[in-house]
Amino acid sequence: MKLPVAYAVFAVMATIANIWVQELASSVYAGPFQVAASVGAGTIAGLVVKYLLDKRYIFRFQTKNAIHDGQLFIVYALMGVVTTTIFWGFEFGFGYLFQAKALRYLGGIIGLAIGYLSKYHLDKQFVFRQGAAS
């Protein structure tokens, strides 16, 4: 039961990082692509936070060197393409439907929660396989 709780806490931490960076990016850039730029920046921030936490604490995975770590991160990010599509679908969908930033963020949070549920299984099977660091 400890692992699911830790995974959920890390998902919440990555979600907070994502939304915080979105808000920061929105305050820095107010141009025509403000929402897309903020969502993109938040996505990258959340991805990095979640990767570092999952690698170390969830999967207890040791990489061989910086190149191996970079390759692993790329695979991790690729596994996130489908889950990111879910997240973006909810966030942009809520933004379009409700025309309110707070509700757009709520959609993002819902999309991230759904995505993280499936991402654990993808990461376990394809990214952090047992013995892959040997």
C-alpha cells in the first residue's frame, strides 16, 4: 500500500509544479499563444519533476551514466505522449467549454490524474524494467 500512496503524492507534486509553472508562464508572456505556451511550459516542468521522483523513489532505478539517463528520460517522455494528450484534451476542453482559467486548470488536474493512472503501468513495463540498468 505504501507504493500507491507515494505514487499519488508524487503525482500531486508534479501536478502542482505543472500548474504553478503555467501560472508563472502566463504572467511572463501575454501574447496570442499565452495558453498554449503556459500549458507547454507546465507540461515540461511536471514531466521533469515526475521523472526524477519516479526514477528514484517509485522504481528505485539507477542509470549507468548521464547518457543512459538521457535515453531513459526520452523513453519516459515518449510513454507520456498518450497521457499528455489526455491531459491536454481535458485542460483545453475545459478552457473552451467554460472560458475560465480556474476551470481550465481543473480540467488539467483531472486530465493529469487520469493520465498518471495509466502512466505508471506504461513506465513499469517499458521504461523502468527490472535489470535494465545492469
